[in-house]
Amino acid sequence: MDIYAKKGHKIIVTEKSIENGYDSVKEHAKKHLEIGEMYTVHCTNVQGWSTTVYLEEFPDEEFNSVNFEDADEAIEASQSKVEKMQPLVNKRQNFISVDSETVRNSYGDFFAVGELVEHEDESMGRTIIISFDAALDENEITVHTDKGFAHLDFIAKII
């Protein structure tokens, strides 16, 4: 993340970023933060070898910048993966194309590994895509996320 982020800057915790830092830093982040959630910077305190981040959502807690990514950059990275996808149309399937990094459903929505999406089951909330499994004989795409797995039809873009 941008260690000089200004108040109001949006940051996100990813599966990779929450594993950064010393054990105590990781434990503190895992105790308070959720993978895939966006947070709002209140301020940062840049020191010689680390940066403390204060969040609007947790005004009394200090976090390390290594546990976050800039939300804009995370979204752009996901979109870049989607744009590189070469769809192969097969109208018998409930999806148009799939590879190890991307999938396009029959509605034309692109999804990419690392993308923050919503599950149609509201109790699941927002989740990050980890991988895709294609069962072509069964005409199914399973989306593996940081909260479990779901059929492609139950994953929705965040608007």
C-alpha cells in the first residue's frame, strides 16, 4: 500500500497481505481484519523501517502497512487478468470460457483469480476468488474462494 496514503484512502486485506510481517503483526491483523474487506485510512505514521496505519473502522488499533494493498491497485490487477482472457464461445455451456486464472459466464461477466466478488448468499458476503475448477462433462464451474467454494452462477460482480 501507499505508506503516504491520505485520510479516506481505500485499502484492502488480501490472502497474501495478511500473511506479511512478524508473527505478532500477522496475529493482530487476523484478529481484527477480514480478507477481502475494504478499509478506510485515517492516517499513517511512516517510521524508519515500518509504517503504522490507523483505520477509520478501528480508531484505537494500530496496524502495519504490510498487511494491506491499495484497493485501486488490487481491482486494476483483477481487471487486467480479465482483459487478457480470450473467450471461446460454446453455447451448450453455462459459461463461455475458463482457464486457471479467468472465467467468463454465459451472461458475459468476467471473473479473475484475486478478484473481490459477492456471493448471492448474503451470509457469505464478499469473498476473494482463489481458483476455478472446470467439470466440462458436467457443464459446471466451481469457484474456490477464501470462504469456501460456490458454483459460478452464485458469484456476483461488486457494483
